[in-house]
Amino acid sequence: MVHGRLKMRSEQDMKKEQHSVTHFLKISRALWRQGDLLFCVAYNSETLENEEWVHDMRVLLRQLLSLLDFYKPVLKKRMYIEERKAIKKQLRALGAHRSEDVIVRDYKRYLESTEYTINQEEEALCRDFFRGHLGKKVSSAKDPYAQRKAFYGSAARYDHQRKRWERKKVQSQGASGVVFLHKRFHELEKNRRKAEQKAFSEKVQDIHALRIAGKVLYYNLLLHEELLAKEAEESLAYLKILHDVTGKIHDYDAHIKIFERYSPEEEDLLARGSAKEYFQREKRCWMDAFLAQLSAR
């Protein structure tokens, strides 16, 4: 009798997982279509210089990565590992372009604070300099063919997995999948709150861990806003603030590391004062805002 109950529960759990997977497939397929539209524009090496295009593609990939992490308990382990690795590789490549754009933009803001306006020639010089300090990341991300190949490789693997599940007649019956969504959200929210307490240390790794935990929840609330309406109403605005503030701290920390590697000649060429101290002050301001936000919770 006990054995029968255990077997019945196991079958119910499997059905819930299958119903949950259909939500994952539906959303991921829509995201891949969005990516397909982004690649349908005149895509070449110049496209990678377009800050708006890089931003849109990074947000799309970040949504896919967050979706994977959210549905991890009901996905095949091999698929989860392979896709997470592939998407992170694409994010790192596009992230190199973003890093270059962000530091040039913030450095120009620093110069403006010293009442100096940079000209086009000097901006090109700054960009070359920062690109050199970002190392191989930017140069390896310049290949448009590699970017397209990586994206469509991931999309093909998703489609293959979708067809496998459909052959098994996995169909959504609504409630079972929604139960998983609520349970998984609150499980991840509990982990985020633990990361929040650790972040008071102001250590880079602790703030980064909170940033990632918050991103998974933030993007999944956006992707499941109707199904997780109550959770979205309670948490979405705060998670957006957390996303923005920790992102700023991350950016300024990266800027400071670059300026710590300056040689005296480079300081004479570019620094025009103490850019490093400027970025340290900016980071401190955002850190104080971040800690105040945590304390208010």
C-alpha cells in the first residue's frame, strides 16, 4: 500500500514537471524568435559596434540564461549544462563590446566633470587604449560569423529538445505547471534573501552573487508576469532597482581595475587628473545607495 502511494506521487511529480516544461518551451521559443529577428537585420562586423544592438542581444541572452536557471529542476541535466555554457560564452563575447562602450562613456563623463570636452580623435585614442586593457575579449568578439553560428547552434539544440518532448506528448494542463512556478520562485527568493544578508560585507563576490540571484528572479517575473502576478506586484520594482544599482557597482569596479593597471606614460596621455579616484567616489555613492536600499527592506 505504501509502495503504491509512493509510485502514485512519483507519477504526479513527473506530470507536474512535464507541464512545467511546456511553459519553458513556449517562452524559450518566443525568445529565440526575437533573436532571429535581431540577426535578420544587416548583420556584420559593424553591427557589433552598435551599442543598442549589443544591448538588446545581451538582454535576450540574459533572459534565456535566467530561464534555464529557473527551470533547472525539470530540465535534463546535460541540456542544462550545455546550454548554460553556450549562452554564457555568447554573453561574454558581447559583454566585451559593452565593457568598451561603458568605460568610454563613463570616462567622457569624468572628463566633463573636469570641464574638459573630448574631441573625436581623443575619443578614438581612448577607445583603443581601453580596448587594449580589455585584452583578447574584444578582439575575439569581433567575428560576426562566430556570433551568428553560436546563436543558431543554441537555437537548434533547443528545437531538438522541444521536438523530443513533443513526441512524448508533453502537454500543459495549466495548474500543475503554475504550482511549480510559484514553488520555484519562492525557493529562489529565499536564496536571494540569504545572498542579500551576505552583501552587507561589501565584498565584490558577495554583491556579484546577489546581482545574479536578483537577475534570475527579475527576468523570470517579466517572462511570467501573468502567471506570477502577485509575486511581480510585490517584488518586481525592488528587483529592478537591485538590478540597476548592483550593475553600476559592477561597472565602476571594472573601471577602477583598468585604471589600477595604468603606466605613468598612459596617465600623462589620458588621465587628465585622477580618473581612478573619480570612479572610486562614484562607486562609493552607489554602494551607499545600495546599502541603504538593503537596510530599508
